[in-house]
Amino acid sequence: MPPTKGKRVTRYFDANGLRLAYDDVGDGEPVVLLHGFAADRRLNWKLPGWYDVLTNAGYRVLALDARGHGESAKPSDVEAYRPEGIAGDALRLLDHLGLRKACLFGYSMGGRNAAWLLARHGRRFRAVVIGGTGLNLLAPAEARRWARRGFALTRDNSNTESLAVPAMVPLYRRALQRGGRPGALAACLMGAFPNMSKADFARVQTPALVACGSKDTLAGSPIPLASSIPGARAVLVPGRNHLSVVADPFFKGAVLGFLGSHR
């Protein structure tokens, strides 16, 4: 059944044995949307208006629930969240739909996944938007940092209290309300957040846009990351932080302008 313009159509596909959910909305050139950590396709893209913005501009929205999130399968194995898995699911979705190329737009964790795909599978994408990810992608990171912030696997990582650091409990509960599972989120953080360097992007030929809020202390400036990617552009969204930038009209305009220029 063809996608219905303006209507949310939830579907599922198999990604190496994991059942993943995605929305297929609109007609035209496909755009794969990758959401942030502990969010889902609805929270990151539907509610802030991106489905309407993109479909009204003539795009077909393919919004994926990342493994470990939303309505997708939630393994608790760290290895399941390596970039080859969680980022590679975007390629598996394209293959499932028989699409040779698409545009790619990721935010926060999804931006990191988009950057990884740009570096290793850039030929599958006409243009790539890396949102909410900047200097942090290039900064050193390791599993112990996540443990200090309350994310660590235990013997019983399927238990909802397996990450029982008091300061983090509200986050776990909000994620649970959206179908999340703390053990899966912990495994995701420990497996899906490797860092990259300028050398990783040396052969990139796909057009890329790196965009962050000017007050986004989590992502950092988009300029160092854009400078590491041949031909990439950087955009600072004035006055916005990591969360508030997603629905910002300036941000939406910048993304639409960039995608339109490479249509």
C-alpha cells in the first residue's frame, strides 16, 4: 500500500532478527529520520511538526524507532547497539523498501548515527543533516563516563531498577511511559556512542549540514565537526539549547533550504 500524504502509517520490518517500527508518510523524495536517545519517532519528529514540514515540502518521511526505543525491539546486549547495528538499521530500512538512495536527517544520537553513515555509506544518501551533534562527536568518551552519569549494566539488566542511581530515576520513568526499558537504554549508551575524527570523514563526497543550538552545551559547537567533513556547512540556531532547537522555525528553514538545494 502506498504511503498516505499527511497520515501516519506505522509499519514494521526485520533488521537482522530485530522487529523495528517506522512511519511511512507522504510522497516524493524519501527522507530517513533518526531520533535522539530515550526519545522515539513521535516525540522527536511528529510532535515538533517535522512530518508536516517535510511532507508539505514534497518529501516522503521514513521515521524509524531506533532499536532499544519506542515500538522497536529492545535488546540489552551492548553489542547490538554498535553503529553497524543501530546506525546500519537506516540502510536496512532502505533495502527493505527497495530504495537505492534517500536523504538522511538525524538528531542528537540520531545525528551521531547519521555522521557514522555519512562517513561509511555516504553514497546511499543524497544529502545528510547532522542535528544536535557537534564538537561532542569529536571529543573523547568512554563507558565509564556513562557509568558516572547513572548508566551501567547489572546482572539483571532487564529489571526496571537495574540503573538505580536516584538522580536518573525520573528519566527512566519517563522513558518507561513511552515503552522504554532501562537495561536497553544503558546498553545503547555503552555501545552506540563512539567518537569519530577528521580522518573518518576524509573521503566524504555527500553534501552535509551540521546544525546545533547556540546554547547547546551537550552537543557543543557544530563548526569543528563541519570543518572535519569536506564541503559541509555549519548552522548555529540562535538562542536554542539541545531540546528547544528541534521545533525552532529557523532550524526547520535551514534544513529545508539545505535539502532543497541538493534535491
